[in-house]
Amino acid sequence: MALNARLDHRNPLVFDTHELGRRPGALQRLTREIDAPKDLGIQEVIGVPEGAPMKLDLRLESVMEGVLVTGTARARAKGECVRCLEPLELLLEADFQEMFSYPDADDRGRVKAEPADDAEGAVPDEDMLFIEDGLFDLEPVLRDAVVLSLPMQPVCQEDCLGLCSECGARLTDDPDHHHDAVDIRWAALQGLADSLGDGEKDDMSGAEAGVDEKQEK
């Protein structure tokens, strides 16, 4: 998260740490019910629908270098079975833990004496998440946790038989469903036999016509 980003405290996924304070060891527990943001899940496979109710249980712990956030997100995810394409729904429970660092603290949690030291020091880790004006945004952490908690290949039931490759029928509904297999070699011979049969019929028709003409003479 960019350090100059301005977070909106009205965003339900933005949390305020002012009440927690910066004394190491201070704890705060929060419960919040929100509407799920859009694109929360695995695109075109399974995910939490936008606006669906989601419950967050959080534990905020103040440490030297920032705030350690531990929590669980609960919601219902929807998608479709990868075998039979039927819609499915499952209860999602995603656990996560993330450190949100103070931008004015060094690696040991001490307040930097001179902010200009950054210009001469190492470049901050791009994966680090920061507290900005006492606020932090949980959304990127929540997205990662939800994606990791969802099945990459969801199925409506573990023993789903999928679809018939011939006609697309759902095999779980009719386990005895089948089609008579036709050996392609026999099918070719049958086609040849049919064509020969048609030729013989034509020959016989021609022969019968010749006999009739002779009889008339």
C-alpha cells in the first residue's frame, strides 16, 4: 500500500487503531459485519458474491513495529461444479494474520530520528502493509485469505460422476446411463456392406428388366 494513500474511515474494511494505541502488548477485539466487496474469489470458478453478508472477527495486537492483525472471515461462497456444471454453495471460513507496520518505525520498531534516512537507506519492501494516519485497509489481506480458502476445482459432491460425454446428461442422477458403443471398424464394414447391397439391388433390377424385354419379344 502506498504510504501517501489516504484511507476512508467510512470504508467498512478500513480500521482505526487510535483506540488501541502504540503501547506494545495492548489488545483489541473487534467484530464487524460487512457487505462483501466485488471480485472476492476465483474469477469464473467460485467466490463470495458482491454484497453478500460477511462476518469478520478480528484481534488487534500492538507490537513494537506496528499492529498484528489476526482474524477469521465467514461467508457463503457460490460457484459451479467443475464436473457437472451444477450451481453449488459452500460455507467459507478464511483465517488470516498480517502485520501492518508504522511508516515512521525502523525494522526494530523504533521511531526514526530523521525521516530523510529513507532516501539514503534501503527501499521499503513492496509487500509490506502500512498504517496510515492510524488507519489500515484489510481488503488486500481479506482477498488473499479468501482465495487461499476456496477450492480451485469445486465439486457439488465428492463422488460427482460428471456429465455424459455423448449427450451431456448428469450421470449422478442416472448412474446406469450409457450408450451402446459402436466399433468404428465394424461401422465402416457395415457401410461398405450397405453400399454393396445397394449395387446388387441395382444389378438385379437391370437383369430383371432384360428378362422382361426378352419375354415380350
